[in-house]
Amino acid sequence: MMNILAIGSHPDDIEFGCGGTLLKYSLAGNKVSLLVLTDGEFGADPNLRKKEQEAAVDIMGAKGLFWGGFRDTELVDNRELILKIEEVTHQVAPDIVFLNYWDDVHQDHRSTAQAGVSATRYIKEVLFYEVPTTQHFEPDIFVDINDVLEKKLELLKAHASQVDRTRVQNLTILESVQSCANFRGFQGRCKFAEGFRALRVLKRID
């Protein structure tokens, strides 16, 4: 059994970027935990967003949900943020960490990635995931999620306040997720996939 930690700036970042992969880890009996650094108060009522995140965690079968307690849109790559991420990594002792990617138009995602790189410097496997605001993302690792795509869509449906908040006319977050999974699947030579960019992967050959 492995310990998996996924870190996101806002509720639903993790589900979009690596929800399918986390589902597969959870279904295989691994212990999955989430650290959500803000309550996403600029996207909807923060209490509602917390309840939505908790519902998604239940669907995922994750074992832990940690809140960072930072304000939405005000994340800064500083000692406080690094220490918060370190605090949770010490509790979870993850074998693998998933992070927002550093090249992103949203300042919270950039700060999460930058602080996360510092805070996970001793973790042997750290992977970046993408969200709709990510830029110039070229994955070098793919996970086939064909068998859990419908379940991943359920994770995003749990974030009901965000389904229609794509800022693209007539496009829901569910359509966006499926399109992204289809494209990454084509790149990874399967139907649906999630793509990741490795910061560090240490392989053991026994």
C-alpha cells in the first residue's frame, strides 16, 4: 500500500487534474489524501465549496482531507505556505505527491507549484497536473483512465457550483474534462488519459 498526497489551490483543482488517477489508486487499496489550500471563496460560497469538496472526497474513497486555511487569490510562495505543505507531508508521509503546474495564468496555482517544489524536495515522486488555466503543459507521463472516466465526471459533478463556471460559452467543466482526457489519451495511445509532468521520479529496481 502506498500513501498518495494530492495538493491543490482550490476545491476541484485536484479532481480535474488527477481525479481519475487518484480513483485508480484508491480502488487499488492505496491511501489517498488531499490538501486544499483555500476554500475557493471567489468561486462561490466557501461553506458550499467545502461541502462539495467533502462530497468529492467521499466519492473518491480518499482517507484524508486537509485544508490550508489560506485566502482564495492570495496564495504567496513564502515560508508560511511551504511550512503548511511540509506539515501535511509529514503527517501523510507520501510516496507520491501531485501538484498544480507552475506555468499557469492563475497566481494561486503558480504559488502552489513553487512552494510545493520546495516543500516536497525529499519526496521521491512528484508529478505536476494540469487544470483549465494551465499553460504550455507537455506531459511526459500518462495514466489510462478509461475505466474510471465516468467516476471522474462524478467527482466534478460533486462541485456543482463550478460546473458552468468555465467562462467559455456553452461549455461545462464536464465537457472540458472529457475533451482533455480524450486528447491526453490520444497522446498516450489510449482512449482517455490524464497527463502529468514529472518533477522527480525515483525508480527502484530490485
